[in-house]
Amino acid sequence: MPERPDPAAEPDLAAGAGAPAPAPRPRGSGEIEVAAVDLGASSGRVMVGQVGPGVLRLSAAHRFANEPVRVGGTLHWDILALYRNVLAGLRAAGPVASVGVDSWAVDYGLLDSSGALLGNPVHYRDARTEGVLERVTRQLGAERLYATTGLQQLPFNTLYQLVAAAGSPQLAAAHRLLMIPDLIAYWLTGEIGAEVTNVSTTQLYDLHKRAWATDVMAAAGIRTDIFAPLREPGTRIGPVLPDLDLPGTPDVVAVGSHDTASAVVAVPATGEHFAYISCGTWSLVGVELDRPVLTEASRQANFTNEGGVDGTIRYLRNVMGLWPLQESLRTWGNPDLPELLAAAAGEPAFRSVVDIDEPAFLPPGDMPARIAEACRRTGQPVPESPAAVVRCIIDSLALAHRRAVRQVQDLSGRHVDTVHIVGGGARNALLCQLTADACGLPVLAGPVEATAIGNVLVQARAAGVVGDDLAALRGLLRQTQEIARYEPGGESAAWRAASRRVEV
């Protein structure tokens, strides 16, 4: 599902564009250099990975903001600015063997018959899908949808976006629909395709047939002829186009193009008894399975079965994540986050907690005011300072992590003895410790740049310089990456009591 900037650091807007070519990086025998294009919900990056036997190093070529634009009442992604920054980053990266592209999920661009983009893609937080989920599920049946696609019901799923767009001139003129990373790959190579891990988030993918769910499309009134052929992670897409004037002629390789799919590759786990939290704008909380869970209990709990690398299933639940914190910081004029987190750590625990997944917290806007209203509505003290608001958010998010980790074990039958937090949230020591306390399990935090690392590892494996299964890739991670460990503490009775306050 949609992801996830690093909330602990502002993007380096000066890096890459207009900068001189980087100094040559020393490379040992058997090593390869590749570039990972990683587009998050409010920032992007182009990272260079050096990979080889016992070697995995990552450096930033270019970081940039991803700022949506509202035009005529509709919230759009500024896709051309993103593409310009991708090119700037690839030029700053210097010669590399290959390029992989990942991004958030569910959003798409439409091409006409000449291959031209039919307008900027609409942002998943736009209001156009309000009420559409309820209408479509009445028509198609929630049970039928889940049995076919295994996907959780979220109002911005691609299925509902396309139903909302029905009758629009753009959709009528569309010849092809491409998910965001496939659109960038098309502009880089001229090749059309749809990588399966991102496709699996659309609610238009048949888990059983491993193909587009054309029966769902037809029942929802969606044209079936605009969807591109599927491709798997590790597939060579093609060389970059010569007129892009990039250093060398790297191949573009399909990776886990849904950013969470790449992030899960970079979970440095041993064995199978682990849960992961890919934590940033969203927290994606789940386990890695070899088959989907399609029970009625799973559907009622709104857990999702998304495609992972090597045919795995990312069985997970979307939790609101650090979005409320990010929006609060924006409302306050972006104060120093480490100072604010230190102050929040000194605030009383559980003074006020909210259900972080309330729909009221989904849109952009004045998040502290919404949190205050939720506290008033539930008869709790209203946080009176930024530090108190932040403590409310972090306590509430840790409770949501606790709930999801417990549910995923019950629903999947997979016992968990360790929780891995990867992504930007791994830098948030307060959140990591409180998640360990809430779950009663050790938390291993890192790597922070998990998505880019997973992207890099799939490219390196396609080139034959690293092991050929996920266990080997994760072994290289444990050998080369810094991981912080948080042991559970605190009073379990206090967590149970706080949990009851948000689960009623």
C-alpha cells in the first residue's frame, strides 16, 4: 500500500541536480554497482548500491521532495517533476550496471494510443473515491472480491479509483494504464509492462490465476483492454533510451516495484517466525507466507494478501503509521523532530490514546486539532503541547502495532518471536521501544533505507553477484547492515488497559 518518506530527515533538495559527477567509487572483484529509484509518498531518492560477496553499501546520489499539487479541486502527483528528479539522480549516480524503480501503490497514469500521458496521475488521498467502496461492494460483493483478490478494503484502491473515473474523457481516451513505477520505467526504456507486486495492490489481480482479474473488471464496468502484460521481479525490461543522455547504457530491471515488497526483501530476518513493520507514512504490519489467507475472519479483520518477491505473500494490515506525526509537524511549521521526540519521551504514558486508524486521520490537514477532537469525544484529556500530542501519537501507533502483530499471528497461524521495523520509523527510538513494550517482543530496527536496499538486492541477484534466494539476501544484510535491538519492558497490564481504550 501507499508508503513512506523518512520522517526523521528532510530531503536534500540540493543533491544531484546540477552537481558535478561523483568521484569514482572503489569496487572490489565480483562487485556490481546499481541504482535504485525509490519514490515515497512525500520524498524520493536515487541511491547507488555496491553489492558483491560480503559487500552491501548504499550511498545517496539525489534526494528530492514529492509534493502533490491541487488543481481544479483535484489532488494530483507532480509526475513530471518526479521524473525530472529521477533523471537528475541517475546522472549524478554515474555509470551503473542497471536501474530499478519502486514507488507507492494503487496510483496510475493513463497513456493514449501514441504513448503520451493523459494528465497528471490523481493522488490516492483525493476525495474522488468517497462513497465508491460502499457502492462497488454492494454491487460485486465484499466476499467475492476478497476470495478473488485477497485485498483489504481501502477506499483508494485502484479498483475504486477507476470506478470513480468512469465516464471521464481521460479514461475514455486511454490506451494503456501503468502503475507509477511502470510509468517511470516506460519513460526510461520505451517498454510497456506491469510488475506483479504493485499490480497485486490494485484489487484487480487474481491471486489464484496470478493474472489480471478480468471478471472483476467486467463486473465493475472497467475496460479490460488498457492493462499491460505482467512481469516478475528480476525481469530485464530493457536498456535506457539513448536520447536520455544518461551515463552509460544501463538496463532497467524490474524489482519489487511496490516499495513495501522491496522493503520486505531487506528485512534481516532468520527463519520464518518474524513479523515486519515497514514504517513511515504508513505502517505495513505483517508476516511473509507462501500462500494467501482468504478466510472470512481475515476479510473481517481487513488483512490483505499482496504479492512479494519470489512468489511470496505479504500478509499484512495497513496501519496509519507516522502520517499523523508528519502532518502535525507540518502544521507546527516543521520544528526539530529529535527535540520533540525527546520531550515526548518525558510525557506521561497513555494519558490520551486514540484509534490511529480512524478515517478522520487520513486526509491532509490540521492533525493536532483532529487528535484533540478525538480525545474530547472519548472523554480523555486533550493534549495541550506539541510534546503531548506527539506522545499521544506514538503511544497510539505502538498500540496499533500491538493489535496488528497479535491479529496476524491469530489469522495466519504463524507464530512470531521477533518484530523487525524497517524504513524511516527505525530511526525513531521512542517508537521502536514502545512497540517492543506493547508487543512484548524484541524489536530489531533497521535498515532505514530498506526499500532502496531491497531494490538493489533484486538487481544484484538478477546480475548473478549474490545468492539466489531470499535467505541468502537476508544473510548478506545481517553481515553488512547496522541493526538496533530493543528489548521489551514496561508493564503488560498497562498496555492491556490502554489497548482496551482504543478497541471498544
